[in-house]
Amino acid sequence: MITLTNEEENLKNFINGEWIEVTNKEKVYNPANGEVLVNVPNSDTTAIHQAAESAFLAQKEWASVPAPQRAELLYKVGNIMKERKERLSQLLTLENGKVIEEARGEVQEGIDMAFYMAGEGRRLFGQTTPSELKDKFAMSQRCPVGVVGIITPWNFPIAIATWKSFPAIVAGNAVIWKPSSETPLMANELAKIFKEAGLPKGVLQVVYGSGATIGQAMIDHEAIRVISFTGSNETGRKVAMECGKQLKKVSLEMGGKNAVIVMEDADIDLAVEGILWSAFGTSGQRCTACSRVIVHKDVRDVLEQRLLEVMKDLTIGDGLDSKNKVGPIINQAGLDKILKYMEIGKNEGAKLVAGGKQVTIDNYEKGFYFAPTLFTDVTIDMRIAQEEIFGPVVSLIEVKDFEEAIAANNKVKYGLSSSIFTQDVNRVFQAQRDLDTGIVYVNAGTTGAEIHLPFGGTKGTGNGHRDSGVQALDVFTEWKAVYVDYSGRLQRAQIDTDA
Ligand code: NDP
């Protein structure tokens, strides 16, 4: 059984390399048992002013460190994370609820990101290109933007922070991080790891507090040049509007309404496995969770029957017990939202064929558990097929052919992830072309991103940026074009072209 230290139970902000006490604290609960887990600072805006001042000074120094040396630090961070993987995973499960196997996977994602982004320290490629003039050299290079603010959600409390902070740091920026109020422990751990690895003070700082106060203060602070946000569509819209007022660069990764398409020629057992993993993993609280299954009419009945059979085997309970496959929902508000959608679905005419209710676990009566749920007879326009429920709830939508399946997938306001199960190579290529999401899987569920590929979505899911992959660097760098004229005379572009 994992125990917390006093320091972990009473968290402090991490500003300018020091742990700073804040008197006003909020309680954070363990979703598995509803007990208080830690006390976290409910900071006011002065913390952001202090952090921004330190970051501003620290960034100038940090940017002057050669990128391969900055990368060395990420290798150290990755190695420390590797040594601590098991404890980090258990802490993650304690504060977030996801089952331990998935927590380990999430920590591994952070480790992978450290090594991948460390590699970027020896790349960070720009371009050279011929000049239109003689004896002139032209190139472009990436430059750090300066101080960046990152705002993260609770559902991937360490992975998403690494997707953002590691590229920012290797590119020479200073980072101020506001983690979700629900999951501060992972932020504390990552700050400790950076300190141990020897990151200069002020290059990464953590300020806890509400989004409305601390998130807004980050947006308002003129020294913070970029906001990289992951969270709900509703909050992302507000963040974008506030950043827009100040012409501040903003990267948004938001919700999803992801679908698995099962065609008539699909390997049904494989499809069932894929749906189970992507719909009920993390209790359906992944941005890439499968919440719609679009199934060809010829295999609809068999798919429903097989799904119902395997859903019965999903053991629900405390994520620290490795026999459990479905952990708790994050909190009461999350549970209430899912319950509300049960009523919406039934009132819309969908048929509730499994789950649909809160679950009480012996000795964990105050935990927030919800049964894996399946609605059938769902039509594409129903709210349960359109809105992000963020729980272990799947809607089965029947279609007559491939074209209708693609259209059904695309007819939502989100565009994060989609998947198709089929054996037909022509359909595979048509689907990957026509599915309008940022991520497409073939013969796999809607989850399973790898950190060296771009992660993000189209339409209501994002605003064109990507986390992870080399594309993550675009958020945290500016392009500079440099012209070096070695002709010894003034050459005028577009005028002296035949000189
Ligand atoms: P929220 O939008 O509620 O919160 C996200 C973050 O924004 C939190 O740190 C929150 O702080 C902060 N915040 C809240 N209000 C403001 C504000 N006015 N200004 C600035 N920051 C603010 O999302 P959740 O934490 O509930 O996360 C779940 C959501 O995230 C889902 O919609 C999910 O799909 C999405 N998500 C998207 C991913 C993607 O890559 N596309 C990946 C993972 C999740 P606090 O809560 O502490 O007040």
C-alpha cells in the first residue's frame, strides 16, 4: 500500500526553484474512496507575477545554453522517471483513479517523451535555401518564444504535461505550469524530478490554483507569450477568446466524440477487443475514448451480443488493485454528468441495454463508480451521439454501408480520433482519406497514440496545433528568417535580380 509523505500531503507551489507555502489550500480527494488525499494551494495572482518574473530572467540564460546541453537535462529527467516509474504510477492512480496498468502506460509515455524530445536537442532543424541574389545566403531557424504557460487537465496528469513542457524546455523556453486542481501530485513529482536533474531555477515552475484565477492570470500576464491548453471545449473556447484579446499565441487540444466503425467484413473478436479497450479504459475519460460504435447492419446483432458478453467481465473497483479493469470516475460532478446523459439518452429513444447506473463497491462506498454502459438504437443526431459524456458509455449506431459509416463518423462537431475495422484494403485507404479526424486507426480502437507522431484534432477539438511529435515544437518556437549578404555591395531583393 502506497503512503504519502507529509510534503506530498501538503503541497506547495514551485517558484524560482523553491517550494513556496500558500496559506489558502483546497482539499483533493481520492476518487476511489472519496477520502481526502492532499491539500493543494489555492494560489492568488501574485504567485503568477512572481513566477513570471523569475521565468523571464531564467529564460534568457536558458536560451543561451546550447540545445544539445538542454537536451542532456531531459535525458536525466527521463532516467529519473524510469527509476521511479512504479511509485509515480501508483501516485497517479491515487489521485486520478485510472487502473494501475494504464497509469504505468501513462508514465511510460512521459519517459518516452523525455528521450524523444532530448533527441530534438541535436535536431531542432531549420532550413537553408538558395537566395534569389548572388553571393547571398538564406536560412530559417527556430527560436524559443520566451516564457510559455501550460494549462493541463486531470485525465492525463503527467503525459500531457510532458508533451508540452519537454518540447518547450528543449527549445529554450521557460515554462509556467498550472495543472488541474484535481491532480496536483503528478505536478509536484515532475517539479521534484526537474530540480533533481539540475534544471536551473525558474525554467519550470508550478503554480496551483483554479483555472478562473491562475489560468486567467497566466493569459493576462504580458511576459507569458504562449498558452498551451488541453481541456474541455467549453474552457478552451474561453481561453482562446481571452488570448485573442491580447493577440497571444494559443494552442488548444479539446474534447472528442470518437467512433469505431465496424464493417461487415471485420474480424469481430478483434473489433470487440478494440472497442472494450478504447471505450472503457480510464473509465471512458480519455479525450480519445470511443463513445460511438458505428456498425454495418449485417454484423450489428453479433457485435452487440459479443460486446454485452465481454462487458460483464469488466471488474470495477479501486485502480490500485490490478484485478480491476475499470476504475472510478474523477469526482461527483463527473458522475452527475454521466447520470444526466442516461436520462437524456432514454428520453431521446435510445435503448439502454447494459449498465446505466452508479455502482457501490464494498469498503469504497464514497468512491465514484459507474457501470460500463451500452445504448443501442442510437441515431446520429441524438445528444448522446453528439456530446462528450466523459464516462464508460457507448452508443451503437447502425448503418447500411461504408459511405454512411464515414458520414456518421464525420457528423459531429469534434474531430479527434476515429477507427475502422475492415479487411478490405481499398476501404482502408478510402477511410484514412475521408475520416475527418486528426488521428485515424485501422483495425485498432480509437486510443493508442505514440509520442513521436502529432497528437490533436480538427474542428471543435483543436485550433490547428499539435501536441507531441516534432510538430509540438511549432507551438513553442518562432521562425526567424536570416539573410547573409557576402557580395560586399547592397543587393536589393526583387529589384537587382540580374545583378
Ligand atoms: P477543463 O476544461 O475543465 O480544465 C482544463 C484545465 O483548464 C484545468 O487545469 C482547469 O483548471 C483550467 N481552466 C478552467 N477554467 C479556466 C479558465 N477560465 N481559464 C484558464 N484555464 C481554465 O477540463 P478537464 O480538466 O475536465 O479535462 C477533461 C477535458 O479535457 C475533456 O473534454 C477531454 O476531452 C479534454 N482532453 C483533451 C485532450 C486532447 O489532447 N485533445 C487530452 C485530454 C483531455 P481547474 O480545473 O483546476 O480549475
